[in-house]
Amino acid sequence: AWVSKNGGDSKSGYIYAQVKIPNDAWFYQAHFFQDPVMPGSLGVESMFQALAKSSTSLGTNPNAKWRIKPGSKTSWKYRGQITPGVEYIVIELHIKEIGLGRNGDHITADGNLWLGSTRIYEVKDISLETY
């Protein structure tokens, strides 16, 4: 992943990750019967994971454990699917807010998942907090 501390739409940080997808990835066969696609929830989860893993580069506690912030209202739209034969996807996160404090850190971002030049996922208000 590539991280910028002052990039992104809000100039509060930006994360870019390119993820290789193997043709025999486990999730293709685990999806609905005769529908080998990556489940949409895994694309959303990949954004949460990228945010948590890259958070140290944005100034958060390097020993922090992250969880979805209770009460957050994440929303998403899907406009396509990831199918066998896709070589890689791109995840980008635009940091909206980073809060550092004695009682824990929190971070909120908007994310996109790209397949080539097409944005197929748009996720708003990905919110994590430390515990």
C-alpha cells in the first residue's frame, strides 16, 4: 500500500493499494451456486482492513487494535463484480478524519474499489476506532 499523510479529497490522508486476485481464490466457489464472483462484502471488508493496516503511517498508535466504530453509518454502492480472470483490483481510501487521544484513536474514510478504469464499489464513512 502507498500512503500519503496529506493527500486525498479532504487533504487528511490517502491510501492506495493494488491487490492481486488469483483465478482460484477460495471465495469464487463459496459464492452462490454457479455464480463465481467475489462477494461484495469482501470488497468492503478489504477497505476496512487496508485502513486498519495503514493507519500507523497516518500517525495512529502502532500497537492499536482496531474495530468498526459502534454507531457508525457506513454505506456502499456496487456497480460491478469481480469474476475469475480479474488480475488485480485497486483500493483507494480518502481519509476524512483522524482523531488521536488518550482514550483511543479513531479514523474515518471514504473508499473506492476499481476494476481497471471502472469504479465498481463506492463506500462512504468507513469508521474504525481503537480498543
